[in-house]
Amino acid sequence: MRLRVALVSVAALLLVVGALVLSGVPPTEALAELARGAFGSKSAWAGTLRETTPLLLAGLAVFLALRAGLFNIGVEGQLVVGAMASVAVCLAVPGAAGVVLGTLAGVAAGALWALPAGLIKAYRNGHEVITTIMLNGVANFLSTALVAGPLKDPSQQSPTTRLLDASTRIPDLYSAPPFRVNLGLVAGLVLIAATAWWLRRTVAGFELRATGANLRAAEFAGVPVRRVMLWSMVASGAIGGLAGALQALAYEGRFYAGFSPGYGFDSLGVAILAGASPFGLLPSALAFGALAKGSTSIQILGVPKGLSYVILGLLIVVFAVVRYRREGARD
Amino acid sequence: MSLAVRLRGISKRFGAVRALESVDLDVEAGTLHALVGENGAGKTTLMRVLYGAIQPDAGSIEVEGRARRFRSSREAIEAGIGMVSQHYSILPQLTCLQNLMLGAEPGAWIAEGAAVARAEELAARMGFRFDWHADASTLSPAGAQKLEILKLLWRSARILILDEPTAMLSPADSDALFESLAQLRSEGATVILVTHRLPEVMDHAERVTVLRGGRRVASMPVADTDARGLAELIVGHTLERASAEPPGSLGEELLAVQGLVVAGYRGDDAVRGADLAVRAGEIVGIAGVDGSGQRELFQAVLGVARAKAGVVRLFGEDASKWPPSRRLEAGLRLIPEDRHEEGVIDEWPLLENAALGLQRVPPLRRGGGLDPGVQRDVAERAARAFDTKHGGLRLPMASLSGGNQQRFVAGRALQLGPRLLLAFQPARGLDIEATRRVYDAIRTLCREGGAAALVVSFDLDELLEHCDRLVAMRSGRIFEPPPERAKDRAEIGRLMVGAA
């Protein structure tokens, strides 16, 4: 039975090697370059951690909803409106006050963006996958329109806001160039630990997990399941908004059309790979972040960036097989 | 007479537990053979060995005279064996026809007309009727059971294993089931019936095999024994008569239902103006055939079903507007009808399942948190109450057998100060001994703890034996016999069916 897991792993590896051979690059060299690009130097590490930050938070957003039995595909949209709202506030209110208000605005925007999906799910039984995908579309067009209109920096050709000055940015917690760690990453780690504790130790966390694990049993156990669904969707959106706000205020310093390269969608994979514990988000977000960083350096060798998605996809397949085995074995 | 099944020396261990020890079983072709024993006696395990779902450590299997070694259920099905487990495998999202064919489709392309024709033919043979294109979610428990049996016939099974088939059925539906099984046997099929209900064995089986602690302790024609003799073989000692001394003086009214109307899930009213009062110290049983509104009454008392009209008073207060959580906090406890769907979370450890439904009850709830010490304590006491056999409180609920899950759920309902216990078929899947212990514990709770219990069962004998008084439910209304006839079988039966 372990054989099946081994076979899938080997098949996955062969697919990666095959893809590399097809693109005309020696596989060992490409994979070594991928690893070097992600972890090979201090600046590589800094880049990997930077890529990991939004994935960690967006992954937590998906994870929390998933625990409540909801598949929040809308983290992408929540992240985008969160980023936009935070930058809009910071453009108006500079300095540390702006950073605090902007972050809160991002959280509120993300929560607001999830609210309709939560309401429709809880009280009209409309499927959250459909509603959140639709809200993603709205977030995308709305933010593009705003950044091409009222929020646009007139001195720029492309639809982007003005760059925030350094005093209106989330600072690095530790900085010894080329290595640095931003406060945003630490905030993500703290939030994950807090969520893990909350899910395990509080009545509200217990009731959220019960709702996700067996809706009917939760109802019979006195859990207000509709309220739980609504609030876990809103909380998930708030964390998604926070992910966007941190990405904007810590790293990008501005908002522009096409702000997210798909963090919200990658975070679906991050959350699924994480398994049942929030701490599983750490390795899985790091894996995604490392591949994102590493894949930019193998582009130089002529390997398409999309290869990192191939690897991620295969990683999820292998993980699914392993987990399936574990659950099957219980029977 | 030829043997349909011949098992010799079947042994199976799970870790340190010896589930089966050198068990023999002979089943004659064309007969109904009953397999009885307590929870954990090995009945289901033995049947799963025959069905190829479990590989035995030792022993041999012969089916219709041929030695067999099944590596999977698929091979057992090919050899003509079919099994319906305790948990139905009907998928509610699929239609009846799709469920019937699932896993045994006639080909890659399904000719729907031909499939329906064959389904109709099988159903007609058994005297069943189905709307083949309706969702299976619309099926009653009896309908689902019938569909399960047709699934076996669809797969051309000649040897049918039924594990507790009547656990969810009303007496009328059970009778209909046994008529269908008689019909099947007259066509040459063999039936192995796993059951706790000895009257069924006495009325319908030709032979009976008794398992105890993983060993076969007896096998004989049913004509050579009686229900009492069988019961003693099952538990291994002489049974004491249940001590159903009448309650002393009753206390305050803990539950009062007045003019209650509750919608059924199909839109029409399932409870139509029910009145009932339960006072501290008493165990009240609700008799009635399945679907008379018992389910909706319970759900309205718990608060998960909304009352369209009427009042529910709990512990002296109007609780009609209370959410379920407040009712549970006030001391309402539940042994739900469908343990699987309503009572436990399969993949959660016992430790967490112990808190389910009690999570807001102090001292388990402390501030906004769950007290880990109290939680462990509750879990240990819930498991100990009826000797739930488990491998550790951190193992998932799904690792327990059905009967042990039921013991745990019943034990949990007694924790943290219960004042009113709602028990829906509390003995479902339990053996004689465990059933008696559960009712004894409920009685102690009511007599000494000042609590009360409301019990629904479709087994009138069980209610008569264990409850202080009975009421009957029919067509959404409650009918109370005159006090002096509150345990009169004929009177209750009359009220159940509405005869004048």
C-alpha cells in the first residue's frame, strides 16, 4: 500500500524531469538553480520570505473558512480590496497613524467583501463557491476602475497609485541588507498561532470546527450554525483583507491594476496542503513561496515560470494520495 | 440439505483484541439463519469476513460447496454474496435508480429504459414500489432498507447478509421486510440475519447461532429454544428481571408541550396539536409507528425544528423562543435518533465528541473557553457509564463499533447535570445487557436525581418494560391512556393504530 504513495511520488518526479528535458535544460541543473534561487543566499531567503508572507495570511483565510466547512475562493478578491483600501487610506493619512488606519481599513474591506457571500450562504443557502467567484470579478473590475480613475497617480502612464513614502510603510523588523524580515511576516505567524489556540481552546472555535465537520450534529449540539457560517466567512474575508493590506503596506508601497498575481488562488493550495492544523500552513506557504521565488531564477536558464505551478500541482496530488491512504487505513 | 455457507475456524485479531476465535458457521441453503450476540461479540466482524471486507487470520470459507478466499468484497459479490450494513450506503444526492446501479452499472453507456425495466421487474418480485427518478433523499428508512435489498438482487446475490435490518424500522415495516425475505427464500435465496431482537429470531428464523466474546457458544434450530433461553446464552448468565418499581411521588413539571404544531420536511404538518407533560421523577415512553410525528416533536422540544404554533415549556419557563443552546444549558440532554448524522462527529476523537452538545454547559465552559480538565473528566465518565470499549480517548469516534458509539452517546447524555433527557431509540444497536443498563441509569437519574426522561421507541415491548407510563403518538397527535391503563399493552396498541 505504501507502494502506491511511492509510485505517485516517482511519477510526479518523472513528470517534472520530463518537463525540464522538454524545455531543453538539464534537469539536475534546473532543480539546483531552483533551490539556489529560493534558499541559496541571504537575498534569496529574504525574497522567499517576502513571497511567503501573503501566502501565509491568505492561506490562513482559506484555512479558517475550510474548518467551518466553507470553501472561500473569494480570498483573491478580499485580498485585492483589502490592499486597495489600505493604500487609499494611507494616501490620505500619512505616517504611522496612516499605517494603523490603513491596515484596519484593509481588514474591514476584506470582511465587507466576504459579507454578502456569508449572508447568502447562511440564510439563503447559496453556494459560497459561486458567490465568492462572482465577488472576485467585482473586486477585480472595481479596483481596476478606481486605480485608473480617482486613485491614479497623474504622473504615471499605467493605472497605479502614487508610491507611499517610507514613513507610511510597515517597517522591517530586522534589516541587514540583503537579508530582512518584515513585521508583516511576524504578524502572520502570530495570527496563525492565535488561530490555532482559538480553534482548540475556545467554545467558539469548537463550534466552528463542529459546524465544518458535521453540520447536522453541530445543530443538534446547540451550535448556531448559520451564525457560525456567516461569521467564519466574514473572519476569513478579514484575514484575506489583512493579507492584502500587509502586502501593499509592507512590500509594494502602492496599489496598481493587477496587484495580485493570484495569491488568493495559490492560497487555496496552501490551505489544502496544510492539512488539519494551522501550523501546517508554515511549511506549505514556505514551499509555495520558495517555488515562486526560485522559479524566477530558473527563467534565466530558459525554463518557463509555469514550471513552478507544475511542481505545486504535483505536490498537491502526492499529498492528496498520502492523506487518502491515511484516512482509508482508518476504515 | 446443501450448505450455502460453511465457515471453519475463523479467527481474527485487531491489535490486542481477539474479535473472533475459531468460529464455525453452517448456513443451509434457502433458510433464514439468525446470528445473535452482544455488542462486540463478533457478529459484524464474522459477516465482514464472509463478505470479503476483512481478511481472517485463520480459517476457511466455503460458499455453495466451493472453497473460497475473498481478497475484497468485489470477489464476494461475484460469488453471489451481498451485505447490507447497519449504516445504509444510499447516497441521498442520487436518484433511486442511480443508487440501485451504483458500482454495478450494466455497461459504460447506461440504457436508462432497460435499467428501469429491470429495476421494475426486481421490485415487482419483492412487492416493492419505487419512483426510480426521485432523489434517494426522499426515501423513508424503510424505503432505504428496501432499496438496499434490491441493490443486492441487482448484483445477483444469492446469499444475503442483513446487519440489524430492522433497527430503524417500525413494526409494520419490519413485518413487511420479513415477508419479502420469505419470498426471496422461496426463490432459493439464503438470508443471514444479524440482530438483537430475539422475537424476530423466534418468529422468522430457522436456525440461530449465538456468539459470545468472539466464540460460537451455540447453534441450533430455533424450534429447540425460546427467547429467554437465547437471551441467557447471549449474556452467558441468568438474567435478572428488570426492576421497574413505580416512581414515588412526582415532582415539578419539567416539560410541558401545549398545542404544538410542527411542519414535517415534506411541507405538511408532522405534529398537529400535541399536548404532553413530563414531571420530575418519571420516564414517559412515546409509542407509535415510525413517522407519526415523534421525530418532529423531539426536534421542536430541542429547538432545532421551529414550532408553527403552540408552546414548549421547559423547567417551568416558556422556552418556545429559546435557541437549542439555551435549552441544553438549562439541562436538556439528547440521545439522538441518528447517531451518525446527529450525535457524533466520526473523525473527531472521543475526547472532543464528549464535549459535543455540552460545550456551553459550565463547568465545561469556563468563560469563553473549554476547560481541558473537565473535558477529559466528562469523556472518561461518558465512556465508563456503559463500558464503551475504546482504544483511547484520542482515537476517532469512527474507530468504535456502532454499539460502542451508542454506549458513549448514552453515557454523554448523563453528564453535567441532566434535568430532562430526550432519548430517541436509546437502545438502538445495543444488546440486552447494555439496553437494561442504559434504562437502569435513566431510571436512577429520574428517581434519585430529580430528572425526567422522554423516550421514543418503535419497540413497544422495550417501552412497556422500562417506562413508567406510556402515551401513544399517531398522525401528529398524542393520545394518553387513562392513568390506570398507562402500561396496558392492548390499550396502547389501540391508541397507536387509532382503533375505537
